[in-house]
Amino acid sequence: MQAAETGGAQAVPEAPGGMFRSLRVYNYRLFALGGMVSNVGGWMQRTAQDWLVLELTHGSAAALGLATALQFLPQLLFGLWGGVLADRYPKRRLLVIAQSIMGVLALTLGLLTLTGHARVWHVYLMAFALGLVLCVEVPTRQSFVVEMVGRRDLSNAIALNASSFNLARVVGPALAGVLIYVLGGTGPIFMLNALSFAAVLGAVLLMRASELTTPDPVPRAKGQLRAGLRYVLMRPDLLMPILLIAFVSMCAMSFSMSIALMARGVFGAGASSFGLASSMFAVGALGGALMAARRVQPGHRLLIGGAVLFGLSQIAAGLAAWYPAYLLLLVPAGVALITVNTAANTRVQLATSPEMRGRVMGIYMLVFTGGAPIGAPVLGWISELGGPRTGVVLGGVLTLLGTGAAIMLTKVIGRRSRAVVRGNAAAAASA
């Protein structure tokens, strides 16, 4: 077993230039290739699942919303414990188990659909089960990246992962739409996604264990979840990006949803024009991820600047009077959002010691996914009352206010944490 990295605010050595430098690492090259295939399959399944729910419920939007909510609900309930498991057990083994279960779930839904036995409660059950697996899989996968590439290329690897995810977000739904029409239903899409998990499993199993920087698993003990929370609260360099992501994510999902409302309700765009708007945002996100891939270690200013740019882009897009201008403003919004996401993810992982990384990433993913169910319904309700422009502009204002709140809260909590440490030290000295 390789010696574990030291954690904390250790300086990151300068990496050789190159947008794709992490791909020189054999293990990460396998991981990235398998992940690309699986990401496309995952986005194809999301599209097919939505279509299947609408078919089974005769177009019920409430049923579609429930299926989506059930997939994200486990992350809110059990996401922190998933991070504990990621620290407690070897991450490579956990990934194999999680990816295998996810493949079985896709296969089961595919067989039910192909045989004509699929019911909407089957979709609900599979969505909830997938959410449970993702509670463990996501923090494990996120914290496994540094074990493949090391601290030097971590920022690049995270950015390339974001590029892969956003490229799949463009390709997957479009491919699913064509295949649903050509193959005559959603069943084959689920089967193809089940097959795509073979790419990830093959990549993980073919990795060279001797080239992984693997920390010793954390032994089972009481209070490990509380220890992870205390660790974040005592570390301003972790707390600030996590708080910032919590505030930004509350507005990010509502902004993505508002693209349809703005295109159709404000500018009267048709289906093809709406697709163009979605693509412009995705192109911006992909461009932001590729620019992030050139950086070695994102700084504090980049993180704050990205959040401010995202807020200002939302406000400008909400006020745009001309549809082409609105489309152009979606590009910097996509760039800014991915810049914030990749910078925060990188800063959190670089500042975290290896034995705590799974728990910290569990907290990070909790706020990353947990903000959307809070912010999206509220801003959606405001958009319904005051119009799409009001919701988009307010989302931008809240992003700017949230950025300021994250900075202020970090200072306040940091002062209190330091006071607690000094008090404990004084008590120990006098004992």
C-alpha cells in the first residue's frame, strides 16, 4: 500500500501544462473513458425514465416531479452516512459494488419495460433505490480521483470530469430521443444504460493498484459523522467553499429550469429554439470546464469571482429584451457556474486530509444536491406569480447575497471555532 498523502493546507506542486495532462495517468485514463460511456448512458436513462413516467401516467407532471424527488431524497436523508462509508472501506471496492447495483437496477427496469410489466410504482422504487446507491457512490467516486492522479493534477482531473459530464448532458438526451423513436420505446434505452456500466466496472477492475495513492481505511468507531462535521466547522478553508456551493446550488437548478420558461413564456420560442437555448448553456458549461482544466490550483478570488459572475449573468439574462441577446448571456452563465463548481470541489479536496475526505465530500455533495429542492420550488413559485423574468432576476440577486453571506458566515464561525480551541487549550493547560 502506498503511503497516504498528508492533508491540510499543504502546498500543491506546480504541474506541467496541458489541458488533458491527467490523461497521462494510466488509471485515470481508464476511469475517464469508462466514465464518459457511463455518463452518456446515465443521461439517456434520465430522458427515457421521464418519458416512461409520462407514458404510464398519461402526461402527469406531478408524477414526473415525484420520480425526480425520490431519486434525490436519499441524498438529503443519508448522504452524510455515505461519506462515512467512503472513508471506512476501500473506495475501489465500493465503486465496483455500487456500479454493479446500479447496472442491475437499469437492467431490471429495462426488462420490466420490454415485457410490458412496468408500472409507475416500479419507476418510483427504482429511482429511490438508485438514490440510495448514489449516497455512497458519489462521495466515493469524488474522493477517489485524488488517489488516481495525486494532489498535483487533482484540479485538472476534476475539470475533465466536469467536461465529460457536460458533454454527455448534450449528447445523451439527444441520442435517447432518437433511439426511443427508432427502437420503438424506452425499454432498449434502459438496457443500453445497463450495458454501459460494464465500461466503468472494466476500468476500475483493470486499474494498477500499485499506482494508486491509497490511504488506510478509517476503523469503525462512534461519532465519525460528528467528527466530519466538526472538522469542516473548524476549517474556514473548507467551510467557505461548502457554504458558497450551498447558496449557489439553490439558484442554479432554478436557472436551468427557467430556460424553458424564458424561451417559451417570454420570447415565444418554439421547440427547436428552446433546444438551442439549452445547448448554449451547456456549451458555456463545457467551455468553463475546459478552461478549468488548465488551472493547477484555483484560488479564492476565482471561486468568489465565478459566483459573482453567475449572479450577474442571471440578472442580465432575466432583463434581456432580445432573444439572441438572451442566448448569448447563457454562455457566460454556464462558464461561471462550472467555474464555481470545479473550483469549490478542488479546493475542498486539496484542503482535506485523506482519512476525512469521504466524509467531507459527503457534506459537500449534500449541500450541492440539497440546495436545489429548497431553492427551485421557491423561485418556481415566484416565477409563476411574477413571471419568468422576476424569478431569474431574483435568483441572480440571491446568488450575490448568498456569496456575501458565505463569506460573512465563514468569518463568524471561524472566530467562534478559534475561541473554542483556545478555551479547550486553556482548560487542558490548567487541568
